[in-house]
Amino acid sequence: MKTLELEKLIQNLSTELYSFAFILIPDDLQATQLMIDSVSAFIIQKRTLIDKWSSTSESELVHNSKDIKIHLYRSMYELAKKRYNQLRMSFKSIEDNSGFFALEFDDKAALFLKERTDFPMDVIEFILGQSRGEVLAHLYSARIKMVNNVPAHSEAIQNDVRNHN
């Protein structure tokens, strides 16, 4: 994968990556900075992988693109996890007033990856650096908390969701 192809791939993924960055750190400026820093860290840390991908054939390009995407998500998650506690007070009002953003950090990440990406469970485990049981626990916790945050007037919806789980 040549530098120009890598640049185009990252540009094509930018909306997707920004969405993940924003759910991890719900602030426009911080999410944008997280995305930039994650891509930079990925390029620096994974230089040998990028070089390996550069020397592969065109037929392996699709596979390499998926690999890069997964590693970018993991890089973003790892960096966001480090920054989250430092920045948490600056977006406390968002977390207090929103069901989804009120979820724990890992619960939000797991739920987003499961519901908003096409990643299979083993890839989600890799991105989060957690076992299947831990990821499933985060998903279960997130769904229960989301149902509990639904206003009381929508009791029928809550019952439907509980019966679905």
C-alpha cells in the first residue's frame, strides 16, 4: 500500500473514525484531536506493518485495508482510554444529560462497535483488548443501562427491550 493509497483510505474512513472518537470523548475539538493523534500514533507504531502492506499485491489490498481500519480503531480506543479520565470533567454535562453518553467508557465503546460497525465479535475483542466474556458483559451492561434511562412513559418499549435480551 503506497503512501497515497494509505492517505486516501484514512480520508475515506475519517467520518467513521470521527464517530467513534466522538462517542469516546464527546467534545468536537477533543474528538478531532483524538482522531488526528490516533492516526499519527498508528503510522509511527505500525511502520513495519505499513511497510509489509506496501509490498503486497493489489489482490491483497482489500484485506490490508480492513486490517488498517481495525488497527486504527484500536489505536483510537487505546489513546482515548488514556485521555478519558483527564478530560471527563469538561464533558460532564453531556454525560449527565444523555442516556448513551452516561454509559461507562467501555460500555459505550463496546455498544458502538457492536451496533454501528460491521466488525465481528473477535475484532471487537481485539479493538477493546478484552476477552469475549468481558465484551459481552459490557454489551449487556450498556443495554440494561440504556433501558433504565428510557423515560417512564415508554414502559412498553422498556418491556420489549427486556424481553429481547
